[in-house]
Amino acid sequence: MTIERKQTDKSRARKRADAIRDFRCKNLIVVIEDPENPRNIGTVIRNVNAFGAEKVYVIDPRGVLSDDWNELRTEPKLSKLSVSAVKWTFVKRFGSTEECLAHLEKNHFVSIVTSPHRQGMSNILLDEGDFTEHAKLAVWFGSETRGISDLAAQRSRQCVSIPMFGMIESLNLGTSSGIVLYEITKQRRQYQSRNRLRTSRENPTPALLVGES
């Protein structure tokens, strides 16, 4: 690839990034807890990027991923599985659920978990939830076979489930994360848009006086 072509591609990417900046959901983190299939990590990263969440945290006790995001961005398999979304999405690895929870709580994030009904928790259906209530929100998705851990559930504010009406009431991680993120990002984008509009109305740009430039 020539230098000119590379510069053109970078320019296009920068224009695209500028165009979508206002549609990104600030302070929305997606947490994948102990995923067993690397393919699912790539799919979730792709969903996060497509729907406009801010970051992905991966709890990876087996050390499959690198601790360095710049290395992750150039990792061929992960790039292929995420259809290059990992190049544009910040990914942070944690060695344990406790480590990730401590980091989120230190930075004032409220966690919610995605799981079927759990005793002792506030359980809501996805289409009944208000996901704009907390300025900083972390949405957790559990392991493909074990689901969300008890520790993550105990330290979370709510348990969210997807309404299902078929004979098979289960979805894979890629599908469930896409459905959940669509609803949450839609709500938070609308909320951000209303706030921007209200702010612009309350603080309009002063009109130029005659003779000013």
C-alpha cells in the first residue's frame, strides 16, 4: 500500500470518527466475565463498537488476552473475529472478577448483570428498565455455560433479562449482547441528545454585534 493510500484511509477513518463522536455512549462499559470461546469475545467487541458503547472489560483468569491494548489491537485472530472492531474499541483485561469490580467501584460505576431471574436481586425485563438512571454504567455478561458469577451478581444493582417466548429460552453470548446493547445504547443516546439540546438552548452562542467578525 502506498503512503498516499495510507494517508487517504486515515483521513477517511478520522472523518468517520468525528462524524459519530456525538453518538457514542459515554461512560458505558461492557464486561465479559470469563468467556470460554475467543470467537464470542470478538463478537461482543463488534457489538460494542457497532452500538456505540465506550469500552470492553474482559475478565480473563486464564490469561488468553494481552494486558496491552495496543497488542490486542494488532492481534490477527481477535481482529478477524471482531471484523477489525478491536482496532477502534478500547479493551482492558482483568485477571479476576474481584479486580474488575474494585476498579469499577473505585471509578464510581454502577454494575448491572444480564441473567435470568436471580433470587434476592432486583430483577427487571430489558424492555422495562431505565438505563439512563446512572451516569456511569457497567453491563455484565456471564460465561457461556456458567452464566454470571455470584460475586458479580451480589455487587450489582440489578439483574436484567431478555423477554423470550419460545420453547428454547436461551441465546448465545453474541446474540444476547447485541439485543441488550441495542436497548441500553438507544436509551442513553436519546438521553445524551436531549441534554445536549437543553444545554445549547440554555447557553446559546452569543450573537455577533454589528461590525464584529
